[in-house]
Amino acid sequence: MIEGLPHDADEGVCALCKQTVFVSDLIGFHLDMDEDSAPDSVASSYMLVMEHLMLFTAIRVAWGHTDKSLVGETLFIKDGPLSLRSQYSKLVPNIREFLAFAVSQGRGVHIIGQEKSGAFVDHLQSIVQFASPHERGEPGSYAALDHNYVRREVYRSPDLSNPYGKRTNWGEKLFVKLDPGMSMVLNVPTGSYLDSGERPLAEDLIGLQRILATLPSIVSHKFEGALFPVELANGIASMSSYPSAAILAKFLEDQSA
């Protein structure tokens, strides 16, 4: 068995080949690369991993804040599902372990991931008309999807032997309908993985009632199923780098004048 890097170390020496090993090697980007080239998927994987690292950097800062209630009073939002696939899924067990630990300490971390395309969004659109509310002013509704439902109704593959999402997902699927024209697919963590095909239940989702109470205040009606924080972040990310650089240069000139 090869020992890992010492705590807080950025690099070390491999016990077998004696070459330098970097902490980033753990993630496994090199496994998707050839000696002379790399597929486009590496860039997508890099972006996905960086999104996770940035999300948990914010969580780490809030966790260590002098105000111990800060982390529990914050809703952390990720644009996309709470999952990591292929070799990158090795991060999932540690994420689950931390979230379960946070709950055990009475400092549950409230996180949602929003899916805006894919099988779950398509499935929700096919059934959302049957769910309440049907008129504005009626209370919203939600449904936590258990593993059997996902296999049977969404993927149409109920006989697969491997537990759904055990290796890749750190969030479970949740359908939410806030008003007749506003529905969305969210992912909410449970902490430890729940093996039963009849789980999760609504009470398994960390901070679900507080999340549902917060959603109406951050909903945007500019796009279907949009959330203000995600909409604003995407708007900033889509700005051309050239105008942004020009604006920054002008700002620096004004400051130095």
C-alpha cells in the first residue's frame, strides 16, 4: 500500500518511481490524456471539478467563521447536478462524509444543485401538469425521488444490479413546483448514501424545509425555472473577456491618475 501525501502538502515523492507527485494528480486528469494530446472532455471535467472545489472553498470559509451559525444560515447553490463521474467520483465519499459529519455536529450544510436539461428535466415536463398548484396562490408541491422510481420511471431500467448513484451522486433528486408556471429539478444531499431502493424520503434531505422556504425569494421569472444567483453568475461568466479587460484597464488608469 502506497501512503498518500502528508496533510497540507502540495507535492511529494512517489515511493515506487521516485518522481514528484502533485496533490492535483489525485483527481486524475492525466488518465484522460495521451502523451501528445487531450480530448475536449478534459476541459469539461476540469471545469466540473473546479466548480466543486470553489463551492467547498466557500463552505470551508463559512464553516471556520467566528459566527458558527453562518454556514447553517447560508444556501449554497451549484449550477448542475451534485455528481462526479468516472475517476473524478473518488471525491464523492469524502463529500458525503463531511456533510454527514456537519449534520452530526448540528451544523447541517444546505446545498442545492439545479438541473436545467437532461432526463430528469424531460421527465418532469411530462408530468408537471398533473401536480399542484394549478392556480396562482395555491401552495407549492415537491417530491423526493426514491431510487426505485428513478430506475423505473426516469431511466426505464429497473433491473440493473448496481445501486443507483452510489458511486457518483452526492445529492438526491427532488422535483419542485412553486406555481403553475414554475417547476425545477433540484439535487439535495443526504450525507451518507442510502442503499434502500425506497429512499430517500423527504426527511432524509438535509435542510429540505428551510430550502423550500427560501426558494420563492430567489426565483427569477426571466427564464423558465431560473434562480437569481445562477442567472447572475451565468450572466457574469458570459461577458466577453475583451470588454471586461478594457473596463478593468480604464478603472486602473482612473485610480492611478
